[in-house]
Amino acid sequence: MDAADKKRLLREMLYARRFEERCYEAYVERKIGGFLHLYPGQEACAIGVLEAARPGRDYVITGYRDHVHAIKCGADPREVMAELFGKETGSSKGRGGSMHIFDVKHRFMGGYALVGGPFPLAAGIAKALKLKGEEEIAICFLGDAANNQGTFHEALNMASLWQLPVLYVCENNLYGIGTRIDRSTAVVEQYKRVCGYDIPAAQVDGQDIEKVYAAAREAVAHVRSGKGPYFLELLTYRYRGHSMSDSNAYRAKEEERQWSKRDPIIMLRDRLIEAGQLSAEEYREMDTGILEEIEQEVIPFAERSPEPKVEELERYVLADNDPWVHGGAR
Ligand SMILES: Cc1ncc(C[n+]2csc(CCOP(=O)(O)OP(=O)(O)O)c2C)c(N)n1
Ligand SMILES: [Mg+2]
């Protein structure tokens, strides 16, 4: 990566941070309702991995902490914010909310509330890609607690057996809601868990975007070359509670302090400044520009967009439920 690429990644991570912080405020202002899971602390994971792939062409799927993944795939941040505001212009027409961002045009396949739900879907997408002989791959992000779901083991077994082009990326932030990983999981180092399926795996520092990018390049190259699935574990940390309804009282303040010293944005910023590739002034301008963009383009778009119409409540429901609704035969 050259200096220009690193600066772009710095901007993308800072944008993600500011976007998520603004979501927090909008939630407190009651402009966003329902569930909201934020991403600060983990920015280098989604942005670093997808930088090594072909965002917008490769198929990406994740859980409910999904805004940044969608934006890196090419989703319009205004449409993501409008979705959070429950508006018709949202990426899921305001029907999905934070956990169900979806952007088929950019091959962002969601956004799932069900822990473990995306694993078999990713394997299915990869199976389709293989059958069609496509060059694209599937990339499935997951949490450390999600790996205890049965679907994880079922999907990885089939992915390995059929040598499917799928990359599983575990964002290990050490917690599943309020439960620390060593209280829920027998083998805490997640990359070791996939040896039973003969899937190559690696573990890397998820706070250092250059390391994430380098590891992801190898992982993506492996999968794209037809050698079957790969599992990448990223060691990371979320700064906020699990969701907006989590008071975050279960973590030691000292642990939080230690992780904040390894902030992915600050680490890359300082490295660029030390190398003489960025000035403090340039960084401030970058930040101001991002804050202005969010305040002047993203938030007003979401605010001014119309609510979905009540008459259209049943529109976009996939099943043909007319007979049920109109009293027809079962
Ligand atoms: C099938 C299912 N079981 C339980 C839940 C409740 N739940 C929501 S998030 C979560 C923990 C997931 O933690 P992790 O996979 O580590 O992801 P993180 O939130 O840390 O990103 C649980 C158990 C759910 N959403 N779906
Ligand atoms: Mg977790």
C-alpha cells in the first residue's frame, strides 16, 4: 500500500467512527429506534479485509453490527442512515433497520439478527458461485460468540468438503453481549477451532489495518484461487456496550483503557505522521470534512425522507400471503 492508499483507509476508518458516533446521538434523540449495535474500535476489521477483496463484486454477509461493512461494499451512507431512521429511502426501504442493512446492487447480502444465521447462507452463495464458475468469492463476517452456534460447524464442514470459495472472518472482540469469551468457549483462540474441518486459518491483530490487509490478501488469494475456504481471526475490541440497551458494566475499566491505547485510527494516523506522509493539520481537516459531510448530507437526507406508507405495510414481504390476509383457503 502506498501513502495515498493508507490515507484513504485512514479517512474511511475515521468516517466509519464519526458515522457510528452520529448514530449514537440520533438514537439518544429518538430519531433511530429499535436495536442499534455500533462498531467503534473494530473499524480496521471490515475496512482492512474488504480492501483486500473486491468490494461491490465479491459477496459479503455479516451479522447485526453491519453499517460499516455495507458502506465499504459501496452502499450509500445516506441510504444506510435513512434505513436507521426507518425511512422509505433506506437501503431496506425502512423496513429492516440497523440489523438488516441490505444492498444487492453492491452485493452486500445483509445484515442478520440471528447469530449464526449467515454461515450457511455464505456457504450457499459460495456453492452457487462455484457451480457457475464465477471468479467472485463469498466473505462472511462473524463474532466470537457466534462460533458456538451449530450452524458454524455444519457450514464449515460442508464448505471444506465441497471446497467452496468462502472466507470466514471472525471479529473476536472477546465478548458476546456481557459474557467474556473464556466463560462461554472452551477453545478461546478461534482460528484453532477450524482445524477439525481441515480449513487453513490465521490469527492477526485486528487493530492494525496494515496487518489485517496483509493477512486478508493472503486469505482472499487462497479462496479465489480455488483452494477452498479460509478462516481469518482478527483480535479486536468494541468500545461501546453490545447495543444501545447495554450499560457495559461488565468490563474492567483497565481493560478498556489498554485497548483504547491501540485504537486503529490513532495507530495509523501516528504512523503516517511519523513517516512524514500526513500532518496534524491535514488530519484535522480530514476530520472536519467528514463531520460536515455527515451533518450536511447524510443526516438531512435521512431526516427529510418520507416514512413508508401504512398502506404498503405488507409490500416486500417475500411470501405470497394474500390468501391468509384476505381470508382465503389455507
Ligand atoms: C440465534 C440467536 N441466539 C441468540 C441471540 C442473542 N444474541 C444477540 S448478539 C449475541 C452475542 C453475539 O456475540 P458475538 O458473536 O461475539 O458478536 P459481537 O456482538 O461481539 O459482535 C447473542 C447471544 C441471537 N440474536 N440469535
Ligand atoms: Mg463478540
